[in-house]
Amino acid sequence: MSTTRGARERARAEVTAAIKDEARRQLAAEGAAKLSLRAVARELGMVSSALYRYFPSRDDLLTALIVDAYDAVGAAAETALARQPAHAPQPARWTAVCRAVRTWALAHPHEYALIYGSPVPGYTAPMATVGPASRVGRALVSVARDAHRGNGLAVPPLPAALSDEARRITEDVAPDLPPPVVAALVAAWSQLFGLVSFELFGQFNRVVEEREAFFDHAATTLAHAVGLIDGRPAGPAPGGDST
Amino acid sequence: MSTTRGARERARAEVTAAIKDEARRQLAAEGAAKLSLRAVARELGMVSSALYRYFPSRDDLLTALIVDAYDAVGAAAETALARQPAHAPQPARWTAVCRAVRTWALAHPHEYALIYGSPVPGYTAPMATVGPASRVGRALVSVARDAHRGNGLAVPPLPAALSDEARRITEDVAPDLPPPVVAALVAAWSQLFGLVSFELFGQFNRVVEEREAFFDHAATTLAHAVGLIDGRPAGPAPGGDST
DNA sequence: CCAAGGCAAGAGCAGTGCTCTCGTTATTGG
DNA sequence: CCAATAACGAGAGCACTGCTCTTGCCTTGG
């Protein structure tokens, strides 16, 4: 069934994948700014104009790479979380996600820069990116959700100016969590990428040397900021004090 | 001395400034990727090759803009801090610096992206940028230093894996502060830019709407994370607990 | 006053994104 | 089964880019 009309479509899918692969290669090698349609075509043995049959413009090719990158870092976060034992302490589950993001970023710096660095030229993210872009955030939310089901989460209350906004965000992303926790989650989410970006973009040069230890500590602090506490992950008694 | 031989040098300085101004205009209008030497020269009524008498390459022009941008955001942070009344509560002084950074970033998004977004092509920051790049960090440190002189700063102890590193960083940036505070400062420094970058680069689209209120709250939380506490700024009694 | 050097101008090279046209080739409807 | 149709690759070409080199002008220092 797919072979009948597939002969052509399969070839098209293969060429499309080959273009993306070569583009990703150039992206990893030289960065997004030096990604050249002509060079991709040249490397693939075709002429540049032929490439426009597959991607209407350079920006569309970049968008495809962006979506893939969001998916890749999201998948890395999710599998890191899935690999955590079910009874692992909540801060450990949290930092596992954080470390997965950092590890992926260090392994794919240019792809990371593509999605979490400056948006390219006059580029505004198409709708196709919003789903994949939220995977890391959802992984972080799910850690908090599990902890909330377990022994509860305690974060300071919100200022009045934020209560409506926090309620609104809560309904969108995690209706089963208390709004103060969701607000802390969103902040921690962005701050996690602040840590990774500063390391990757060189702001830590000549400042932080032991990057991994520093990151682990900061990620653990973020875990505490969203209310995750050390101790039993699913203890039904939330009155435990670990000071 | 600069006035004597200034006739020619002054003209050179003026042209250099005009080039940078026009380049900054194009940067603000279209972003770093579309900044074109030829367009700058065209707008200034000169031919592109003449511009190379002033900047040896496009990257050098960009570097000049980067240094200026670091200086601009650093100056914004410093004046915001200087405008704070001497007896303002420490968290207020902290958030004043944070808000100044955010305000500057919102007013100069492309310049912000230039320094805190993805580093351009294969670009590695020249030494000339390290001084200006640390001005915001130094402003944050000085808030902590004042608070430390006042009523002390209380942050959780560091894990053993970080104690040496934290001591080293402390000697470099703030020998008069306790290492755990310095570690928290560096983390908060990067996390502050995580917040700003996520807002500016669109990650908060369809998530956070009340950006200013959210940012203020997150910045205040960061202030607490580095040990700044509400209350009198210079009270000699550090025994206050605000849990 | 005159040589020397900084300077603008222009041509030119190699590269880019993108468009258009032109045969060819594969798919599909009659 | 064959013809109409759509997809496709190739090539030329346009407007643009960063950058280099050469050629003269013109201010400046001796």
C-alpha cells in the first residue's frame, strides 16, 4: 500500500532525511550562522535549486532542525527521568532531569544554541515548535507532580500580584499542583537553562571551573526551591522534618 | 596630547563612532545576523571598502558592539543600584539590579541577544570583553557585600565536592564573602539571565503573561537564595528568623 | 614646500539565498 | 496500456554578502 505510491514518497522522505542529516552535520560543525543551503546541496551531490523542492527556504530547514532539537533534548530529559528508580528521592529525580539537559547541551552545543540561544534573524517560532518545546518543562512538572502525590510540596506563598497569573498558568500546565509550586516550577525551568546557557556560552569562563559539581549543587538548590525535599519519596506522612 | 594630533584622529574617532552608531541602528532594527558592513557603509555614504580602514572585519565591528552592550547593561545595573536609598532593604537593592537588567534587555533586545544569546559564528570572546562582561555580576556581588557587612548572610552549607571550587571563586570575585554565599551568587547570576532570556527569546510565550510581576517574584526568590533577608539593612543583630 | 602615509573609491572574487525556466522521469487517470 | 500530469533535477541568473587589491587624492609632518 505504501509501496505503490510509496516509490516516490519514500524517495522523497529519504532525500528529506538526508538533507536534514547533512544540515545537522554542518550545524554541529560550524553553527547555525554558517549553515548554507548550497553547501548542503553540494555535499549531497545535488544542485542548490533542487533542495528547494524539499524545503521552501533556509528558515524552513532551520525550523525542522529546531523541532528535532527540542524533541531530542526533551527525549533525553524523559528517558533520564524514566531511568530513575521509582523510589528514588525526589531531588534525585529532579537533578537527573537537569543533568540530562546539561549533558545533551554539552554534546550538542550548536543545536542547543539554536533553540535556547538568540532566535535567528527575524524569526518567530512557528506553531509546530510549541509541542516539542515543552517536553523538558513537562518532565520537570511530572517530577513535582509525583512528589506532590507523595509527601506534598511546601513553597512560600505567592505575592498577591501573582495569584491570578499563577492560577492561570496552573490550569494550563498542571491543574493538580498548587499555584505557588507551579510558579516556582516555571522560574526554576528558566533558571535551569540560565545555568546551562552560561556554561555553554562561555559566561563561566574564568569563573566556574568545576562545572559539573557546581551545576549539580545549583540544580539541587532549584529542587528545593520548588519544594522537593530529601527523604522518602512517597511517605504518606508529610510532617517529617529533616533540618 | 590627544588634541594636538587630534585633527586627523578626531575625524577618525568621529567616523568610527558614526559607524558604530549606524551598526547599532541596524542591529536594533534587524538583529545581528542581518548586520551588513555594506549596508552600514551605504547608509553612511561611503563605499564598503573604506569601512575596513576602521574595522578590520565584520567580527571586529561586532566585538565593539558587544563591549558597548556589556557596558550599557552594566551601567544600567550600577546606576539602578546607586539610586537605591542607602537604607533600603537588601532584597529591594537586589531586585533593583535585576529589574534594571531586565528593563535594559527589553529595551535593547538585539543587543541583549548579542551578548547573552548564542555566540555568533565561530566566535570566541576576545579578552577585551571580560571586564565589561562582569559589571552586572559585580553589582550583584556588591549588594551581597553590603548585606554581609550589615546583618550577615545565611545560606546552607556547600557539599564537600564544591568547597575547594567555591573557595577559589571566592578569592577571585569577593574574598570578603563566605564561599557558600559566593556560590549562591554565581548561580543566581546565571539564573537571573535565564529568566530574562526566556522572556526575551519567547520561551514564556503562552506560558507567562504577567511577565513583570512574575519576574519580580522570581528575583526576590533569588535574593533569598543568596541569603538576603527582609528587614533592616544594617541591623547588628543577625538573630532574626523569618520562617 | 615636498615627500609620505592615511584615506576613499572602484573593480573584482568567492560565496550566499532564492527564482525561473527547461527537459526528464515517474505516477496516475482514462 | 497509453497519454496527461505532476514532481523532479539541472542550470542560469539576480541581488546580495564579506573581503582584497589597486589607484589616485589630499591632509599632515618634516
